[in-house]
Amino acid sequence: MKKQKLVVVGNGMAGIRAVEELLKLAPDLYDITVFGAEPHPNYNRILLSPVLAGEMTIQDIVLNPLEWYAEHNITLHVGKTVNKIDRTARKVIADDGSEESYDRMLIATGSTPFVPPIPGRELQGVISYRDIRDTDEMIAAASEYRHAVVIGGGLLGLEAANGLRSRGMDVTVVHLMPWLMERQLDRAAADMLKASLEARGLKFLMEKQTEALLRGSGDGAGDGSAHKPGRVAALRFKDGLEIPADLVVVAAGIRPNTALAESARLYCNRGIVVNDTMQTYDPRIYAVGECVAHRGIAYGLVAPLFEQAKVCANHLANFGIARYTGSVTSTKLKVTGIDLFSCGDFMGGNDGKGGSGGTDEIVLNDPSGGVYKKLVVRNDTLVGAVLYGDTSDGAWYFQLVKDGKNIHDVREHLMFGQNHVGDVGHAGQSSAAAMADDAEVCGCNGVCKGTIVKAIKSQGLFTLEDVRKYTKASSSCGSCTGLVEQILASTVGGAYTPSDSKDKPMCGCTDHSHGLVRQVIRAQHLTQIAATMHYLEWKTPDGCAACRPALNYYLISTWPGEAKDDPQSRFINERAHANIQNDGTFSVVPRMWGGLTTPAELRVIADVAEKYKVPTVKMTGGARIDLLGIKKEDLPGVWADLGAAGMVSGHAYGKSIRTVKTCVGAEHCRFGTQRSMAMGVKLERMLFGMWSPHKVKLAVSGCPRNCAEAGIKDIGVIGVDSGYELYVAGNGGIKTEVAQFLCKVKNDEEVMEYSAAFLQIYREEGFYLERTCHYVARVGLDHVKEAVVNDPAQRKALYERLLLALKDYEDPWAQAVKQPAVRREYEVIKIKEITAEVVS
Amino acid sequence: MNNWIEVCPLTEIAPLGSRVVASSQGDIAIFRTADDQVFALHDKCPHKGGPLSQGIIHGDTVTCPLHGMKLSLKDGGAIAPDSGCARSFAVKLEAGVVWLCMS
Ligand code: SRM
Ligand SMILES: Cc1cc2nc3c(=O)[nH]c(=O)nc-3n(C[C@H](O)[C@H](O)[C@H](O)COP(=O)(O)OP(=O)(O)OC[C@H]3O[C@@H](n4cnc5c(N)ncnc54)[C@H](O)[C@@H]3O)c2cc1C
Ligand code: SF4
Ligand code: FES
């Protein structure tokens, strides 16, 4: 088949991102030609600020080097501006006369800086801040001249001013409005920002209107700078004040660059108008980036442009399913050492009709501590946030804004952030900007801040997933995710968006989310992994280590008895039924129901430990004994010996029921109100063999003194005189979560029924690797109570479904001992090697 | 000269599964893909020595069980952005039997 021709006009961040996305989906569909007015390959425009500040060089910020274009057979015309589109003949014509015909076209011409009509704006030394040329000119001016004036106290203006200041210039920022960055910040935060920029040596003239830029006399008069005749020398305000200016940077806003589109009579209105598929009014022509107006909005930050690029690529590849529906943006000033974040409707009081819009503001203001936070809440959802000084929760607030999540339950401690309790593993560090480059961010993988910043800059990373892939930071236990997000945000500015938690794809093998996959498996009655992948058009032949275990769980939990468990889609621990260790050996944790054991059992454990030369025997945090360092081929033998004494192994490894911890309770304790040991054993026996989205731990205490630590378990049962209190969704691991009160019940039978019902709804609705605390945070405790507490019929049905699923569970250790086919997994193949001597 | 050594019938390795062969050069992992190709790698991940035989196999890639690094079964090379390489061995399938070449 003959390839179609795609012509891309604009070799910038949005256009090339769209090409990259297209190549991922349909690498061979088009012959691609790219025109770029700038004499450079695509570079990371947002990093011009660190280049100006002297923290990076131009070479560092190239995103797609020339070889990339060659590798993908893309014809690149740099330094050529397209100035005509002939839509009838379907070709474009560039300023050097070169022509290119197209079947489809993508316009990504970005925007042009807006320069107000101030007399003198044509003078030498008056520039805007948009590209490499401007940046080079500023760097050159800084080495020759002294006085810089930046017109415009917005994001771009302040980054320019900061850069010029760090290059030693005397910089004054002139701003028309009463406070800085008025489109991103409220006054309180802006004033703190101004104070800290002043402390770095920047000067500000607020509410000043520029009247004219004045030409130098060429005689070096004034402060001694050698002014060339055509060059700017001073700036005069409407009130008559004059200040010296050898360099004037105008950062007064940008306008979508629609000149080319308009000349081709494509419909434009504040930008090239596109629909939700990024198509213009000419169906052959698509447009993305700052030049576009989508639903009336032209965006000026890369995160939304990247979303547009993805959608556009989907349509260029003829997939035809993606829709762009607009973005909520966030802002982060990229001035090293200043932590500032805002997102959404942070001014509040704005319902578009001049009314208050029913918003409440939660404010924390500590000027001497250098911290200011404002959260804007409307109808129990967070709609905007401004943070200054401590932005560690910026990503979390942004996510809440984007998701429109109901925050009623967390309202009182919303201000204190996501991690106000129980976060461990990074020494309480919460402010990324203050961290030294050699400070460890990820304790699991030993990754320092400097390494992360370097990877973000040199590899052109924009998302948390990218950073995880390249640096391994935040890819293990995830407790440093907030910090990594902050570092990312402060390095790429508003280019950073947290991924959409609601419909984030399961993994790279699919575009579908966990929720959708679960739904489809049920609705379509899918019972096999291959069939599920086929039905949902998986992109890889047999998935990956992330999606296969999830699919396997969804199938067996949705269709118990029908879907067959697939050992090859299980993590080794669940495949081998023991826990892999760092040296490749395994550990065995014999089950001790409710933490109880007997001298006979202890004797068997001792015998096994001796017989198999177990190097380490240890009490676990789950109140039982761990035999560590057993060779895989010895496992069946170990299990046979334990099994002969009536012991099963303890699932200490699985996404499954783990332990039920108990205290001594009314059986022995002078305070005990309920027989907690017996209760715990009953629960653990009932749940034996239960697979779940993540591991499940229970505890039963005999009285509110709670010696079994029931307050941090997935299910905590606390005996009281009149029965039991049930708590759910606690977690004692990475981030301590206190369990929430579910209800009070009267007797042991009710404990079993309510616990089982809770676990079953979690098993049916939870996403893979989501613990009960995360599941309940997602769906809300009320949803759970509705089914488990308020609706007896539903509770009974859930309870019965769990018992049904557990009915046929076979002891996997006994099988490994008895069945040769299963046993093979543990056997090492011995071969007859022909040694050199034998051959010769 | 190539010394081919008989390992086992293909049926003794599960599809998308693997077996460990003990050899004078250390443990060797033999992998079987979904479409019945076989590959052999030294059973030691270049990252921290994890036993690759215990990983999850997908396509012609294995994910190490210890920290999730992905390696190509074809040549043992780590999939970018990771780097490193596990030694690979020649294997062949003849009449349903897996053969390994150690030299
Ligand atoms: C053996 C044991 C430590 C010990 O020596 O005491 C242990 C060992 C491991 N824990 Fe644990 N945890 C052990 C009790 C705990 C506890 C305490 C408890 O159960 O009361 C906790 C906190 C309680 C909780 O889970 O809420 C705990 C929180 C974790 C976490 C964090 C879970 C979370 O949701 O935050 C992980 C990581 C994970 O599962 O993803 C983890 C993971 C692990 C793994 C399985 C890591 C792995 O995937 O290989 C460790 C296996 C080590 C090995 O090589 O065998 N372990 N782990 C304990 C076994 C208990 C048992 O008898 O089954
Ligand atoms: C200094 C600076 C700092 C920034 N910081 C951030 C930040 O922290 N976070 C953030 O999200 N965003 C930031 N931005 C904005 C971000 O860079 C832009 O949103 C993004 O680059 C826009 O992408 P685009 O592809 O639409 O336009 P561009 O990247 O501008 O690409 C358009 C390209 O098209 C070329 N072109 C135009 N017309 C033609 C034509 N007729 N023929 C051929 N070529 C043509 C232009 O020369 C240009 O190279 C910053 C911008 C600047 C200048
Ligand atoms: S046993 Fe648990 S806390 Fe200890 S090192 Fe392993 S995962 Fe970490
Ligand atoms: S040992 Fe294989 S990934 Fe670490």
C-alpha cells in the first residue's frame, strides 16, 4: 500500500509530541515531513529558563536530535517558515519556495509573544522571551550591559528576571497590576513571592504603565554603559519616572500563532478552532498546541498540549476513539529554591456571574515561617489551591481538583495534606526545593535528588512513570512519590500533570483502566486471560508482569470455579507457594492459626529446621515462625514433613489472607471481655485460601486495650462487653492508616458474616494491588456500609459468595508434594556434560 | 565444535514457564514462550543476581522476580532504559526435545 503523506507545520513541543505518539500507534502509515521556522531540532522550550539562569546549556535541552528524525524517516526542513497552504491542491509552500503536498496536515505553530504598542519597541535590545535566539541574546546582553528591565510580572517575566539576575544584571520587573502573577496567585502568596525575590536582589515597580522606550545617544552617557545609537537606553513611565534600561524583555503575554491558518481561511477564533478530535474545519487538517482554541480555550502550558497530541495521534492513526475534553492546569514557578504551586479556581468566589459561587476558603498563613496555603472548596469538592513555601501536597490537591472527588470525610485535615499521619521512610522530609542534591529521595532504591533532576532534564521526562522508569525512584514502595512529584514539578514547571487516577491504563499493554477491565470481564463473561486480552485488544501478545497477575486475579475472583488459575501469570511467590529471598532461596512460614501453637508443632518445626539446615529461624511481625533460606528443590520435602504433622504453610507471600493476630482475650486475660483467640482462629480458618486484590490482615483483641493492634488492620475486631466492634481499612505498612469504625455486632456469627461480606465486596470491586484502605478511600466508606451493614440481604449474598469461592480451595503444598506435574516446578534438571577431556 | 546436550522434552516446561538446569557453569534457565520457542540464559540477573528462571515471561522477555528488570530472552540484554546483560546460551528444539549448547 502506498503511504499517505503527513505534513507537520511547526517543529515544536506539541507537534513533535503528536508525531511521537503517532509513531507508537502506526509507525508505517505516513511519509512524514516537518517544517520548522527555527534553525533547531525540537527542544524543550520550558527549560530555556534554566539555560538562561546558567544551570543548563542549549545542548542539554534538545528533545529530538537530528538523528531521531532520520531514524524515523522523517523529512525535516529546519529554518523554513511555511507561509502558504493551498488547500485545493493540498500542498504547503515555504518561504524558500519549497513545496510539499499532503494527504493530511498537522498545524502546530505555537504562539507569538504579545508586545504592546509602546513607542520604541523596535529598538535594538528590546526582545521577548520565547526561543533559543531570545535566550542567546539575553545571555549576550548580560555579559555586556548592566541594566535589565522586564515588562510583565507573570510566570515568564519572573523566570526571565531571575535568570538575568543570576547572570549578574541589575534587574527591575515592571508590572501593571497590584500583585505578581495575578492569573496564578492570590495576593497573599504573591506578596510572599515578591519578598523572597526581592531578597535575591530583584527590584519591582508595581502598578506602573510604560509610556516609551528611549533610544541611547551613543555617547555612553548616564551610568557609563556604552550605548549604541540604535539601542534602547531607558524606559519612561506614564508618571514621568525614567529608569535606565540596556535590555528590555517584554513578557506581556502570548497570542496563538494563527497567521498561517488564517491566510488559508481556516476558521480561527482566539486560536485555530478544533473539535474534540483536534480536527480543524478542514477535515484533512488537524491542529495541536498553543495555536489552538479548543472549546474556546487556548492553553499555554505543555501538559494539556501533550494530551491534545495524544488524541490527535489517535485520529491520525485512524483509530478514531480518543476525545480531548479540556484540561485543568496547574502552575509551578521554576525558580530554584522557591516553592510555589497553584491550580484550579484558586481565587474562589467566582461563579462566573459575579456571585460568591458558594466557595469556602481554608487558609493557613504563616508569613514569618514563609508558608501560605489556601484551599478553595465548593460543595465538598476542592476546586483550587495556592501553596507557597510548602508545596509537598500540590500534586495531591491537584489530583483532588481534577478528579472532583468528594472531600467531605477528610475536610478537617485537608489542610494538613495527604501525609499528615504515619508516613515513614524519608525522615519526614517534605519540601523538595530545600533538599540538597545528594539527599536520598527514594530509600528503597537509593536514588538522590540530584540524580532525579538530572534525568528529568537530560532525558526530557515529563511524567512520574517516566521518572520511575529511568531512575527507579518511587518505583518500589511508593512512599516517596509525593517528593518525586514535587521535584518533577519544580523542574518542568506547569508541564507536569499527575496522571489521571480514574482512568489510568493498567499498564503499557493496554489503554484500559483496571475498573473497565473488571467490568468487561463480568459483563462479557470472560474466563480466560487470552480471551480477555483478545476482546480488549491488548497491544502485546501475552501482556507483561504487571497486567497478567491482575487479569488472573480478576478472572478467578469474578468466576470462581469456572476460570482456571494460571500459575504462569502469578508472581513467583504465588506460583511456588513460598517467599523468594534476595539470594534466590525461599522462606516457609507454617500457619499458626490465630498465633496459637503447640509443643508438638514446635517440635516438628525444629526438626524441619535441622533436617534441611535452615540458616535462619525467626519470629515474624505476624506472630508466627519463619524458616528462611530454604532451597527451592527442598520445598516439597519441607512441606511433606510439616504436612505429616497436620500443618499447612502460611501464605506469608500472597495477595491473600495472611494472618489473624489475636491477643489472649477472655480465655486468660483478667480484662478480657470476649474470647479473642477462638474468634481469631475461626476467622482465619474461614478465610483459608482466600485470594484478594492485595494482602489481607486481621486482628482480634479481647477488649479495648487492643493488644492485637486491631486499629491498623484490614479488619480489626475489638471485643466489648456487649459484643464486638468492627473496624475496616486500616494499614500498618508504608503509610499507617487507622482503621475506620464499620459497625457493632452482637456475637461471633455476626463477626464472621460481616467480615466475610466486607472482604467479598473488596474482592469483587478492588483493583489489583489496592489494599482495603485504598479501596475504601476510592469508593467511600458509605458505599461499603450500604452493602455490608444496611442491607442484610446483600450482606448475606456477599457472605455466601465468599464461602462459595473458598469451598474448593485445595492445599497447594500437599499438591506440590503429591502431583508429579506440579512437583516439576521445584526440580532442577541435571544434565550430562561432556567435558573437554572426554571429547579429546 | 558445538556440544549439544539433551535437556528434557519440551512438554516438561510449561508454556510461558521455565526450568533450571544445573551445570558446571552455574544454573542455566531454559524458557519456553507462548509460541513454543525456547531460550536459555544464565540464571542470574545483571542487576543483583536474581534468579531469572523465577520471573514472569511475556513475549520474548522475562521480568526478574526481585526488582522487576526486564531482559530480552533472545540475547539476555536488559530492555531500555535499564542496562546490563545476562549471558545467553544456544538452545534448539528437535523432535520435541530441548537441546542446550554450552561451549
Ligand atoms: C516476614 C515479615 C517480616 C518479619 O520478619 O517479621 C515480612 C516480610 C516481608 N514483607 Fe511485610 N513482613 C511481615 C510483617 C509485616 C507487617 C506486620 C504485620 O503483619 O502485622 C506489616 C505492616 C502491616 C500491614 O501490612 O499493614 C508489613 C508490611 C509490608 C508491606 C507494606 C504493605 C502496605 O500496604 O503498606 C510490604 C510491601 C507489599 O506488600 O507490597 C511488605 C512485604 C514484605 C515482603 C513480602 C517483601 C517481598 O515482597 O518479598 C517481605 C518478605 C521477606 C522475606 O524475604 O521473606 N510487608 N509486613 C513479616 C511476616 C508476617 C507473617 O507472619 O506473615
Ligand atoms: C521561557 C519559557 C518557559 C516556559 N516554561 C513553561 C513551564 O514551566 N511549564 C509549561 O508547561 N510550559 C512552559 N512554557 C510554555 C511551553 O514551552 C509551551 O506551551 C510549548 O512549547 C508550546 O508548544 P507548541 O508546540 O504549541 O509551540 P512551540 O513549542 O512554540 O512550537 C511551535 C514551533 O512552530 C514554529 N512555527 C511557527 N509558525 C511556523 C510556520 N509557519 N512554519 C514553520 N514553523 C513555524 C515555531 O518557530 C516553533 O518552533 C514556557 C515557555 C517559555 C518560552
Ligand atoms: S521484611 Fe519488610 S521491612 Fe524488612 S526489608 Fe523486607 S520488606 Fe522491608
Ligand atoms: S536482581 Fe533482577 S531486577 Fe534486581
